[in-house]
Amino acid sequence: MNQEPRHFTTQLAVIGSGIAGFAASIFAARRNIRSAQVGNTGAVAYTTGYLDLIGKQGSAPGSVADPWQALKTLRESEPQHPLSRVAQAEIRQAFAEFTEFLGEFGLAYSAPGERNLTALSPIGTLKPTLCMPATMAAGPAALAGNAACVIVDIHGLKGFSGAEMVANLGQQWPALSTQRVTFPDMARGEVYPEVMARALEVPATRAKFAALLKALAGPATVIGLPAILGMHGPDQVHAELERLSGLEIFEIPTMPPSVAGLRLRELFEQALPRKGVTLIPQQKVSALSFEDDGATLALSDSYGAIRVHAQAVILATGRFMSGGLHAHQSGVREQLLDLPVTQPASRAEWYRERCTDPLGHPINRAGIEVDDLCRPLSKEGGVYNKRLFAAGSILAHHDWIRSRSGAGIALATAFKAVTGVEQFLFNPGRPSRVGHNRR
Amino acid sequence: MAESAIATINFKQAALQLLPQGANFEACLSCGLCSSGCPASGIENMDPRKFIRMALLGMDEELSNTPWIWVCTLCKRCEYICPMSIDVSKLVFLARSNWPQDAKPVGIVRSCEMTRATDTTSAMGMSPADFEFVVTDVLEEVRARQTGFKQLQAPIDKRGAHFFVNQNSREPMSEPDEMVPLWKIFDIVGADWTYASKGWAAENFCMFTGNEAAWREVIEKRVNAVNELGCEVWLNTECGHSYYTMWHGIERFGLQARFRLESIVTYYAKWIREGRLPVDARWNTRGIKFTVQDPCMIVRKAYGDAMADDMRFVVKTLVGEANFIDMQPNRSANYCCGGGGGALQAGMTAHRRTYGKRKFDQIEATGAAYVLTPCHNCHSQMHDIGRFYGGNYGIVHLWTLICLSLGILGKNEQLYLGADLLV
């Protein structure tokens, strides 16, 4: 059969489709850098939609209220931490650009502020975060004001229990109650948030659901729902449901796969091509090589071979689950280029004895080393290649789950890497310009 | 349903051979993205995640016997969305092939048998002579009755023609006038094309029966037919699985195809870009809204988003950018309509409609008056679920709208148009 391989030529190739990869494409698009992005289903689909900067300071008890102060402290205690190596102005800019982009495509976020917000989890616990989707914003406010609120859960929906939320939150939120409903036209077996979210984009279903909520609200004026308010354009579904029911409504992220995460993923897949980004979704890069005049990514989709030729590359391949790092018997390896990975000396030192040790586990801080422009370092300690940059959780010296700083590390380092790429492409030899933004 | 006993497959062992390196059961995180995004989830108390978990638990007898394998449309959305690239459809195909012939859904089996019964490979059993008669008859009528088409051509067995054109049997058998818009498009762009007396038919339900030998036999007939005529391009017209069965079959069975496989959608886009197909949206003065259905078989399972983007370019040119509303999700992430995998032939109507509810919601959410799709199974399924769930949208072939835009759509070629579009 006669079939030709496909070639793409671009200025920047982003490898990875987690928050860091997508953020890199967004930042690059705003700087008129032509990009192509390749990556398999990233961890985005498992996120809550909350954008954390830093919610926990080292092994200190309690949550971080002022993330910017916490970053200053972090810079003293952990100077190698990725967040310690990006200026606060750049981090603020990264959050602002990222949330503005989401808002432009129908997923409004609270603006990044000076203090952390208190976010609700599906089991009725609380966590600090910097930004949250507008569809979730009324929850923390209702909690703070002890508003008369009904958490509505749904027959057949697993991993979201109103009774559990009331049990965990009832003491600090006495006006909280719960009720269970059957989702309109969806009687059979297990129901998935994704399916309900799509169904609520149909006006007729929305009207039926609004009538259900209105009937059960009683004296309550606020309704808390699992995150099901539409997949595409949730702001509109949220506004319509509030209008139809006359109630204030907020969403709570569900267990993965949560609509809040799928929404981000689908938004990126829709919006980035419109911004001129060549997106090659759901494919893994099998090889990356560097020549004198550029880099080449090799991959194949169901149709056949694809080659992407780029001037610069951002490696945002994530950690173990996403395939950026792999744990071999002999140790942790970086998968694409075999970049040196900073890691405990032996497997015996990966974990501390107690699973819940407040110091965390050394393996979680393994990762690759970069210079101040986010360029990975080689075994000899120099820059691996002037065309290669890295961002996100693959970097060493952080434990993002423990510090509640997943989005923060992704956005900050993606911003830094794109700044480095911009300098490489347009101003080689000049120092990086912090916070520069050519719109 | 089952007549003969179904042998038990060791799915865990089979997966080691069938799934690519790294994409094994052990890699499954049980996250449920597959089931969440599968319109067949819950039907027959099964879903993709459950299928994998049951295989891991060694529940081989239950899996070997579940009728869910005929509800799954082999659309591969589970693999597409899976972070570990686990392809449940490979195991479902294996299970289908394992069912005794007399236990498989009769409709799919019969369609496959019909396909093998004649040299045309038509699943409706149309003979070479009948095909030639219908084509000639319709052509003569158009030449006689429609102005501007006195010289219209519909060649059969023209050696060395650039395009070998296939056709879904539904047109010559049931709605022959639907072939005419395509002929007119070829006429306008000056394409060098031919039908063939052998192997012209598009459909291939043998793949869906799980019968690899039969699938191969049909594809071999078609490959030989194109090779014999010495055509450069096998041009797949508006049919989804015909492309996938041929393209994947040639690769799978190592057949020698001395030609390229292309989709008509690619050429619609190319001809519009080159100015050879001078369509525009000026006819759509009332701002009628359209959406498109991406057939799994040519988008997610074959070409990927490049084909979906070509289709959007064509449709936006035809209806106007502002009158195009995308379904969500779309392109490679689109849901199967529920008509794929032989479902329209399988006779499990209630299940097929339950599956199709998700497609119905997608279409309704767009608010579009029409869905355009280059796939007959999508076409039939969306038509059926629209009526079943009380929708008010129409389904249209791209060729119809192209000719409508060009002002050359004949009276008999408007079968799928509503009152708002009748010329």
C-alpha cells in the first residue's frame, strides 16, 4: 500500500499533555511562537479543576493561608525547589495568563489572589487552593456564611456521597443537609459525571433537572452538586441552571475521572488549534533526537508515522504515571533521552518507614536537573542541548502532592521554559526578560 | 441468543499477545475514563473497565459469553482516552471471533455471507449486471432530463482511470438517485474516475462478525479489482467502515495493493481549495445551522484529526462559518453514534438506542437543524435515534449539500432535505 509519513515543521514542540504541557502551549501562543504539542492522555483528566500554588509548608502542621509568603519561606528552606527558582512576578503572570485563557473559552476562574481559598473535596474535607472555577466559587462562601444549603447527590453515582459530606462538615456548617435524586432520563445502573454533564448541555434536560432542584430545596437557597454542570461552556450551563431554579448553585469536584478535569482537557483540545497550535493528541513520542539545525520527534498514530521538526523542545512528560520517568530495578530513568535523574542512592531509600511520615518520601523528590532557564542538564553537568527545555512534575526537588503545589509547579516552570524558548528563538545571547509578554 | 456452546477464552493470556508492549492489564489504573466515555457502559451490566477487571480476575467464562461484545461497536474510544492505551476492542473482537457462527447475531452474519456471495462484494447481494443496469439507467435519465448534464459520465471498468470509486450498496439498491450528486461533482472537477463491475461495494460486515478469513477474502477481491484496473487511487466515498476494513485489512493481511487509499472528504477539501469546486454559503440566507458527525472509522481509527479538519473546512465553506456548530466532544474524541460495529444489523434495537442516547444528547446540545456525515451507518443510526428520542434534526450527505450550493441538485436528489432546504 502506498502511504507516506507525515511531517510537521514548527518552532516549538511541546512533549506532554498535562497542565505543564498545555500551559506551555498557551504561553507560547501568546508570544507568537508556532507550536506543536504531542502527548497521551495526561493527568489533566484526573485533576479537580482547582489550581493550587502552595497549600502546605514543609512538614509544618496546618494549611498555608498566604501562598506568597510561603514561597518566600520555601526559597530559604528549599532553594532547589522548582518554585524557588521562578520569580513571584513570573508565577503571578503565569496564573493570570492561564486563567484568562480558560475564561476566554467559557471556563471562568477566580483571579489569582493574595490569599489561598478554601476548597471543598468530594468527601467533605477542605483544602487550600489559589484559583477555582467560577462554577465552584459559591461553595466556600456558603460554608463561611453557614448558608442553608443542600448537597444533592445522585442515584448510581459512585464516589460522591452527600451524607458523607454532611458527616464531615456538619460541625462547622450546621445549616448543611443532603438529598438524593434520580438524574432525568438516566435510570439504569451506574451513572457517570461525564454523561450527566453532557446531558445538562441539552436545554430540555436542564429544565427537568432545575425543576428537581427547585422541588427539593425547601428553605435552602444554596445547592451543592457534584461537578456535572456541562462539559463545554460550563459557565453557561451554571448560569442557566441558576436562572431556571432560582437557586444559588455550586459544584464540588468528584473522584477521578472528574468532569472538572475532563473539561480542562477538552477545552485545551478545542481551544489550542484555534490559537494556531498543532495538536497531535493521544500519542506518545517514541524518540527525540537533536541535529545541528533542530530537533526531531518521532511518533506514530493509527494512520502511520509522524515526524515533527522543531527549533526548540519543551519536555513536560510528567512522572511515573505519565511515562516521563520509569522505575527500573536498578533505579529511576528518564524515558526519552535518558537524562540523569537525581534520586535516592538505592531502592531501599525510596521510602521512609511510615507511610504518613510528615517528611514525605525521598522517591517523590526524584527528577531531572535543570539550569536557571529550565534547560535539562547532562551527566557531565552542562546543558544537555541548547534547544531542550523542561517543565512540570518531571523536575527534581519537589513533592507536589504533599505541598499541594501541582498546578503551581506546572504553570511556573512552563512559563519559565517558554521564556527561555522565546529568548533562544528570538534573542539568542540576550538575558531572559522577566514577565515580558508580547500579546 | 446462543445456539452452540461458546468456548472459553483465556483473556489474560490473549491480552499478552494482542495488546502492544506496555498496554497490558497490569497497567490499568482502574480509573474509569474508558467507562465514563463509553456509550455502551451499563448495557448488559458491562463496561470497558469491568471487562478488563473481570479478565484480570480470570472470569473468562462470563466474558466469553457476554452478549455485550455485540453492543460494543469496536470504536476504540476507550483506547483513545486510556492513559495506558489499553485497547478493549481487541479483546472484544477476539470474543466475537470465538462465538460459534450460529450463535452470532444473524443480521451481521447474513450481511457478511451476502458480501461473499457475489464478485461485487455487495452486502445487499447486488450482482455486477444489476449494478451496471442501475448505473446506466440512472445516468440516461439524468442526461435526458437535467440541463447541463448531457455529457455526464459514470464509467464502469475503465482501465487506468485515476480514481477507483466505491459505493455503498444502499445507493444503487435502494436510493439510486443519491449516486447522482457524486457523479456531478466528478464532472465539475473533471475527475478521471471509474466504478468497477467487481469489488465496487463499500460495506464489509465480515470484520464485525469476527471472521478474519471472510474479512480477508472480501478485501482481497477489492484489492485485486483495483490492481486489475490499474487505478492510482482507491477513493472511498461517504462510508466509514469501508475505509477502515480495507486500509486495516491490507496491513493486517499483508496484501499487495498497488494504489493509494484516500477518502472523498480529502478530495472535497482539495478541490475547494484549488477552486475546482466553487462552492460557497451564499445559499444559506436563513442561517440554517449545521453540525458534523466524525465517523470513528475514518477519524479516530484511521486518519486522525487531519481528516476531521478537512471535513470542517468543507462544511464551513458550504454552510458559512457562523452556521457551523461543533458537537462536543468531537474529532478523534467523538463518541460513536452506536450504529457501528454491525450494530445496525445485529437486531439488538433497544441496546442500540440506549447507546445512541449519548449521540442524541450531543446533537441536541448543538441545536443544529442538520447533521452532516460521510458515513452511512452514522447516517442511519442518527436518523433512527432522532425519531426515537423525539429530535427534530435531519441527516445529510456532504455530496447533497455540495450540489445544493452549486445549484445543481436535481429534484430526485433531495431525499434527506427538510422543507427548509428543498430546492
